[in-house]
Amino acid sequence: MSSKAPESTCPESRGPSILGLTSEAFVNHSTDLGIPTIDSLAAYRAFYREGRREGGWFALEDMPMGTREVEGETIKFTLRLGAGREVPHETESVMIPMQGRGGRRTRTLCVSSQIGCAMGCDFCETAQMGLIRNLSAAQIVAQWFAARHVVGEEINNIVFMGMGEPMDNIEEVIAAIRVLTDHNGPSIPSSKITISTVGRIDGIRRLSELVAEDGFHRLNLAVSVNAPDDEVRNELMPINRAMNLEALQDALLEFPLRGGSALLIEYVLIPGVNDSLDQCDRLCRWLEPLRCSLNVIPYNPRRESPWSAPTETSVDAFVGRATANGQFTKRRGTKGRDVMAACGQLGNPEIRRQRRPGRKTAS
Ligand code: SF4
């Protein structure tokens, strides 16, 4: 089932947007304009907690909601940036229902950090677009605002697993995280936020600095590994030619993990490419020094994909073997496959069709 909702809007600012500001920065800026702290703080809380946009202290420009598609309880929506372009630039976000602790129903919001992506992973729909643009912190936070106050759902977790490589736009991603965790704003605990990367080592080190700060110790890091050796990984993920598995392992060993937290290692299982039991054994040996949880993701064929989805038998065999090897392993479901919202499948086909030759597509 699919429905359009063009009437809904989400604000984006021309000047310093409230969407990109922590409450402290917002209050400071308001003070410069002569607005008392008590009023600006109340406005900030009302904006984030109740979705109230009156006040007019900051010019707001509409980021209209483009499309909204629903498959079961999974909702995918887009926000349009810069109206008037022949092909609009659109963020893409997915709201995914999850089962929380004690069977509680929770909702995870998957946000984009870029439009398109430069990383060129072979299995990924978004890679077909190339990189169109980075999103600002405000445009990232706007996706949460739209989910919470336009679609109107409580959001429990946020994962940076939509379009884009977060480490390619790390400063805006960090600025967005500061807003999302703000106690006067969305107030999402840092333990409920996950940043997923293909393994950009400089970005992992930059994130380590943030995790060392008070209030961010429990931020989660997910890494797409997808191969047991450099040979296979070089083919699937161009990043590996610059930052190979050995260098990645070193960076992950240095990543500060507090308490019982663990790295999340993602492994997209592709038939005939990386799904043999021997490859599983070699992957587990590479993972051995890391405190991590392995997340096996059955490949979702992208449009015009050379590969099919793996069989249930092969997924079970791979997960079983990793578990037998002593590696804590989970299997991720494929919610959202039919709306092309599952892992590595975000990306506007209209934009891909119109992509100019020569655009940067891989690092
Ligand atoms: S998997 Fe992630 S990093 Fe790789 S091309 Fe797709 S969006 Fe970019």
C-alpha cells in the first residue's frame, strides 16, 4: 500500500536553524537578539517536544514532505530540499517497528546523512546515484522532526544507515547528534543512536573523540565489513583499497567501548560471494580480538542486481556456524524490502536516471 502526503511540511531555516542548534546555542543566539533566556528556552522545548513552530524568531523555510510509503508498519518518507530544481533533492528516511526489551514495541528511525553516496559499494542501491550533496545538521535533524511531529510517531532509536556514508560528513553528523541528544530537545539517549560506516578510519577516530566526551559514552558504532578478506572486500567496497581490513581492525581496537557496550559488525550475506562456511570461519578469526556483535543481513537485491537474495538455508547455516565459532551473532530481518527501504536500498531512481556522466561515484 502506498500513499502520498504532499501537504505535510517540515521546516528548514535560511539563517541559523533551530533544527541545527543545541538549546545552549539557541539561547545564546536569542540573547544576541535581545530575547530573554526563559522565553527562548520555552520556545525551544515547545518546538521539539510539541512540534510548535510559532514565534518567528528564526525564518523557517518549508522542507515539504515528498512521498510517504507504507508497508505494514514500516514507513518510508522523503523531504524535499531546494524546491524549484528540475529533479528535487530529497532526503530519505525509514521508520521501522522493532521489538524492544520485554516485548515492548519501539520505533527505529533510519536517517540519511547525504543525498546519494560516493563510496560505490557494489551491493548498494544508493551507490548508483553517486554523491549529490551532504546534508547539514539541520537537514538531518529535520528527518527526526518529520517522523516525530509530521508523521507523528514516538522515535526510540536513531540509526545513521540511510543514504550516505556518515563519516564523509562527520562534522554535520556530530552537530546533529548534539541536537538529537539535547535534554531540552529530542532528548534521545546516546545509547539509542548508532552510526554506521563502511570503515572510514579517520571518521572512526573523529567519532572516538566525541565518545570520550561526557554524555556520549554509549554512542554505538556499526561497521559494514561484508567480507572475510581484502580480496573479496576490495571487489565489494572500494574503500577497502585505501583502508584495508588490517587498518580497520586497528582503528576498531582503539575505539573506546564503555561498560557492556560492543561494536556492531554488519555482514550483508551475498550468495556465491561471501556466504561459504570457510569464509564464515575466516571472518570469525578476524573478529576474535574485537568486542562485537555480528549482524548477518540477507542481501536485498537492488534494482538490476547481478545477485539474488540468499536462501533461508544458507543464512541459517552461516549464522549457525558463526555462533558455533563462539561469535555472538544475530540475523537481521528484511522489513521494508518491498518499499526499497531495507539496508543499502535507499536512493531515488529518478535522480539516478538523470545522473550526469563523470559525477564522482566511488572513492
Ligand atoms: S552501503 Fe552505505 S557507504 Fe556503501 S554506497 Fe551504500 S550508502 Fe554508501
